[in-house]
Amino acid sequence: MKFYMTPGSCSTGIHILLEEIGLVFEAHILNLPRGDHLRPDYLAINPNGTIPTLVLDDGTALTDFVSIATWLARTYPRRKLLPDDPVLADEARAMLDFCTRHIHGEAFRRVFTPDRYGPDPDATISEGHAIAASAFEAVDREIAGREYAIGPFTIADAALFYVEFWADKTGMSLPHNCAAHYQRMKARPAVRQVLAEEGYR
């Protein structure tokens, strides 16, 4: 498999899942500020020009976080990345969706690419942080009393971790349960390995 990624980005969450499963893959690093994701050779693989992308052994390209995480969970069921219990599995997918589409898509997209939203980047960044703070408070209530996002470790934790990582790196304070989840994730061997490989200690 070929994994197209950028250190410290949302692809970090998929990188964690790959290491948790123990898969062998060929890593391709994309420099987003340099525009590597817009090169014709990459757009031929992922026409959206987004990361992460996972190219399977048969040449099929999975081109977004949710599809890759879900494929990994279904393809390697012994790793229990989605629970057998359908209610818990739905909870995991809901948390995954909330992290990737709302916290990432609505909050941190404003923080990292404010120029997309209008002429006042400072106001947009502040708005993004406010959306993120409100979202983390909602997650904090949801995960109270749990070891991981829905109880056992799942694909949802990889998504929650990368937005918590962004909060940490942009100076945001996480609420109590999210902060505990973040530290618990950082203690996992696969997460420690991924952060070291991506240049974070």
C-alpha cells in the first residue's frame, strides 16, 4: 500500500491506525505549503488534491479520512477498530464524523486557512477557535467516564486525537476529559512511534 501524508496533519490519525494494525506501507510525504498536493501526478491519484490518500494493493485509491479509517476497520476486524456491538459502532462513526467534518472542517479550517472565509483573517481565526472550543466541550461531556471516545479504542480515537493535537499546537486549552484522552492517546506505543516519525517528540 502507498500512504500519502503530511506530518502533523489529519493524516496523522490514519498513520496511527496503520501502526496500530501493524501494516507495512510505503509513505509518501506531501509538502502542502509547497503545493505538492496540486501536482498533476498526485491529482491523478486523488483529484480532490486532499490528504490523506491510501492506495491499496489493487490500485484503488481511498481519498479521505473517513473512508480510509472505515476500510481499515472492516478489513482488519480482529483489531476491533469498530465494535461488534452495532450501537457502539454507530457511536464511533458519529464521533469520527463530528471530529472530521465539524471540528476539522468547520473550526480548524478557519484557523489554518482564514483567507478562504473573507477579508478579516483575525476574525475568522477567532471564530474557528470559538467553534472548536464549543465542539470540544460537547465531546468532553460525551466521553466523561470513558477510557477512550466510546469506551474501547476505535477509529474515533484517531480522529479525536488529531484535532486535540491541533488544539495543543495552536495554544488552545482542552477541557478536562479531552485533555485526559489526549494524554492517554500520547501514551500508546503506536502514537508515540507516529509522533516521533513525524518529527514531534
